[in-house]
Amino acid sequence: MTAIGIPPRTPQDWDVPAAEAADQFMALKRRRLADGVAAEARHLIDPFDRVFAALASASTARCSCDADYPGWTPGRTS
């Protein structure tokens, strides 16, 4: 018995055999990998990706430069 009165569980007490649990776990891993590959593929063929990426550099008036932060050194905490 444990400190709270519940008997310890053994692998024989499990509801799902270990081999079946391992198979389910691997299926989940394969599904997540497939989802990630599909998401990347969708991103690569996105017709608006180039337009979106160009937004950052199209307007230099909205970008900062060194003159905007006199005396600031990158990497310095304050």
C-alpha cells in the first residue's frame, strides 16, 4: 500500500497492453509529423508569402535605424 492507501499498480494491472500503448504513441508521433510536413508544404506554396515578406522592407519610413537610438549599444542591458 502507498501512503494514501492505494495499492501500487503493476504492468499486469494496466488497462491497455504495453505493446498497444506503444503503437498508439507511435501513431500519434507519425500524425504530428505528418501535420507539420503538411503545414510547411502549405506555407511554401502560399501565393501571398512574398507579398507578406515584402511588407517589412517596403516602407523604410516605419523602420528604425541607428540614428533613432543615439548612444545605444546592441547587447547592452541598459
